[in-house]
Amino acid sequence: MSRHDDDRFRIRPGAPRHRGDAFINQVLRQTSKAGARAGKTIRKAGQRPGARLGRGHVAARFAGRGLGPNARRVTVKVRLVNLKQAGRRSTAAHLRYIEREGVDRQGGPGHAYGSTTDAADLDAFKERGADDRHQFRFIVSPEDAEHIDDLRTYTRHLMARVEADLGTRLEWVAVDHWNTDNPHTHIVLRGKDDTGKDLIIARDYIAKGMRRRASELATEWLGPRTELEMRHAMRREVDQERWTGLDRTLQREALDGLLRPETLAAPKLQRQRQLLLGRLQRLQQMGLATERPPGTWAIHADAEPTLRAMGERGDIIRTMQRAMRGRQRELTVFQAGEEGRVLVGRVVGKGLADELHDKDYLILDGTDGKAHYVALPPRSEPEQYPTGAVVEVKGSADMRAADRNIAGLAVDGVYRTDHHVAMAQGQATPDRDPREVVATHVRRLEALRRAGIVEREAEGVWRVPDDLEERGRQYDAQRLGGGVAAELKSHLPIERQTRVIGATWLDQQLIGGGQGLGNLGFGVEVKDALHQRADFLVEQGLAERRGQRVVLTRNLLATLRGRELAKASQDIASETGLEHRPVADGQRVAGIYRRSVLLASGRYAMLDDGMGFSLVPWKPVIEQRLGQQLAATVRSGGVSWDIGRQRGMSIT
């Protein structure tokens, strides 16, 4: 690069265009562009731009040079996490996940360890890495891990070799998992070297070097794979409904998408020729390959994505079978794209669908008698859905009522809040403030403005597109990562809801007549629980039997909620010495948010004004403001939270 080019080169940092992009990719893109401007070709065969940027690029070239085709195979998956994008809670959530119950050899919780300790202090690890810019997360899975009796020692030896390759001491913690068919190790590595600088690892080393070191170590420990082991492993791949090593070989050897007889007869494929032919015949049965005589095979273009999807679905089915523990159900995967689809069920399992990328799932025993696998949107918090809880899941295919209202009130593409207030006042009801109705629509418009869908022309004046409803629906689907929204209906299992004082999900089902309950599985259990709940309400004087019918008292939910709140308030008053201040409908209350209280009727926030306290319906947005001054207005069981001193900053 000439001196003139040096003068022209400028680093231009900016916000990432894709949420999942790691910051290192931006550096690599700019490096590639600078090299192109200098007129120098840096790409060699099989080398990507920026592959040598960072530590380990030399070691990546020499690692595994002595490995032969009979070396032990190890899969290494890695994710580079930008902690500024993922949030500081990302580390805590990931460490909590890998140490969860049921992952060690005896089915107990995982135990984190480090390079010199068998009991790593995860709180101290999180504290030391609190200001790190990034973090590496690895999954190391030796193919023959079940024969490595001590995965912990294996991992320490591997990380020692990685330290030597990178030329720095590393700080990491790891947890061994024995809860799958392939035992594996999760490693969390801080993004700092031993001098406190950001740790940048070359792409070549991440892509190949570490995997080769792991393979070298496994081969040293267990010896090379025997011919018999290799043939057994490949023979198992012939009929598998997933993307296999045999498929990769076929893909690599195909010329213009075709495998000709002379290709399959080549000396280098002689030892596995029969297995490759068997795999081609299996792909033909699956509709993914076609034989064109004489002996020429064409592998369809969609073979790889189809096989990968089939493998993923097979993993889902096995996960569901483990969660259901022998209970016979039809197994299904919830499809968010089905318009109007609503699923209600009991949580029987949850976890990470992708252990590197924080993609969670729930397994619900549905009221329709089926078991459902539900992929949750990114950054969900599955801990809010305890096992046994009742959850409702919806797809975001439906258009929002607020978007329909805004589009209907817009004149020549302009929506005005003053016009909406005037119309809402003419339709006002005692339990709904017209200005609060409009405020809800304004908050929706602000969200759509940030997404670039609408424009604010002036205070209370918005320019909206003709297709607002459809674009709003698409925005919701994208924001929810596939268009799934899960809502906790009750943290209590239905067995505990039958005889509790409080407004429960079962009470709502009684009021609604138990619609949508199937005649199998959880649907039958809910019907039985409804009979028990009805008997309890009769005992409490809140219902009466008239022949086969059960007649519920008026305002049943409000009565049950009031009784439970009265009891909870009495307990808090005895504990704190503060006077309970009941909240009237439409009343505005303020105080310091001290804690939340989980009741059968829902979750409530305790606001302390110094002399007394009030219990107000809780919303997730306020949890980050524990210990701060907040204000809220309660209307008809709902709540509008003021989350700042500035006018208009409220959440309904």
C-alpha cells in the first residue's frame, strides 16, 4: 500500500447493520476493502480475507499436519458474542444454562471448573469480565467422548495447547454435559489476553486450528481410529436422515452437480465406494438424488438444506420424547405463520434449541391433546415459564387492532391525536380514559417510527403509509424472531389452582365455559380440574349448583382477586409495619418500587411511599427499576406505569 493510500485510509466505525453481526466482522470487511483499493490480491486458494488477522494464524497453518484419515474426529462450535449488543445479562444467562440440572453423569446439575480449580467461582468470573467488549463461547464434542473418562482433564490439556498457539494465558470456565448422545463440553472464554488487551483470534484458528488441536489430543489419548471403527461410523451414516460425512464427500467429488462412474471408481474413493453408492440410493429414495444411466448420479440442489432440516426435526422429536417421559401424545411443531393460531398448554420442558445462540424453546402439553415444540424469539427468558405453568402462545400473523384504528382514522395518510381524542370521548366508558386510549396508540406509533414505518410531522401529527396494517404485522413478526409471542397465564400448576383463593386461569376457563379443551391428555386433566374448582367455589359461597349447571357469582374474578390481595397486604403490613393503602380504580399512586409479589391472581409490585404501601399490577418493564421512584395509574385491573419524570413516558 502506497503512502498516498495510507493517507486516504480512514476507520469509519458505525452501528452494525445486522443485529447478530460481531464487531470483528466490520473490521474484516474494512480490511478487505482497503486491500482491494491497494490493488493487491491477498486471497490464496481456500483463504478468506482477514483469516490471518489476530492471534493463532501461524498455528492454524501447522496444527494437525500429522493427522491422517484415521484421526479421531472432534466437532468444535464457536460463537463470538459482542457483549455490548447481547447485554450484560447474556453471560449470566449462559452460565446459568450450562450449569443447569440434569447435565452431569448422574443427572444432577453441571459443575463449572477452570484451568486450576474444580469449583469455578462464576460470580467472580462474571465480575472480572463485566467490562469486556466480547466473549468466546465454545462447544467441544469429541466423537468418541464416551471413551474419554475424564473430559475435564481433556479440556484442560486442550486449552493449554490453545494458550500456546495464541501466545497468551487465557481465562475460561467450562462445564461438561453428559445429557445427550454425544457428551460435550461448554467453554466460556473471556475476550481479554494476559495483558488486559482485547483478545482477537484469527479466523483460520477458529475455523480449523482449534478443531485440529482437539483432534490431535483425542487421537493421542485413544489412538487412531481402526479400520473397523471407521467403517462402522460410515455405515451408520448410509441411512441417516441428516447431513452426513458421506454427503460431504459426495458434494466435494461432484463435478457440475454430477457424480460419474469414473469419479466413484477413483482410487481415493475405493475403500468407501460401496458406502457412497448405498448413500446415493438412500438419497434417491428420499427424493434428493436421481440416477441417470449409465451409473451417473445427480444430487439435487436442495439436498443439503433438506437434510439439515430433517436432522434438526429429528433432534426436536427426541427432545420432545424425553420431556414427555412416556406420556403418549401426537408430537407437533408450533407454526407461527398460521393466522389466528392460539395454543394453550402446560410447560413440560424448556431449554436452548441452539446452545451457542441463546435460542430457547418450550415444550407444551397442549389443551388440544397434543404436545407442541415452540421456538421462542431471541432474548426470551424461559425462567419466567416454570415447569407446570400454563402458557398461551400466539403467532404474530394477526394485524394489531391499534394499527387498524390508526389506518382507519388517517385522512389522506395523516393521523392526528386531537381527532382521535375527540372520537374517543364520544365513545368513552367509565373504565377507560379517552386520553389513555390515544396514548396507547401513540406509543405504538413511536415504535413504528423507530422502525422507519411512519413519520412524525409535528406534535400529535403522524404520516402513515397506506399499507400500515401489513407493515406493522411484518414488523411484529420480525421483532419476535419468527412471530411467536408467549404469555404466562398462571405460574401455578392446575392441581394447585383448584383450591386457592385468587383469580386463577381455571376461573377464567369456568367463565368461558371451558371452550377449546380436547378429550385427550392435558385437555382431560383441565376438565377434571374445572370440576374440582367448581366444588371449591361452591364451598366458598362463590357459586351454586343448579342441577348439572354451576352458576358463578357476579364479578367472580374481582372478588377472588380482592380476597387474595387483602390477605397478601395483611401479611406485608405485619412484616414491614407499613400501612396498606388500597388502590381505587382510576387512582394514581407513587412510591419506591421495593419488590414484586407473585400471587395466584398475578404478579404485583409493592410501592412504598414512606408511610404506607400499595400493591399494583406488575409489568416486566419496571423490573429494571427496582429501588427507584415510580408512579402508576390503575384502571379496571390494568395499569399504566410512569417510568420517568418526562411527560408521556409511560407503559400500559
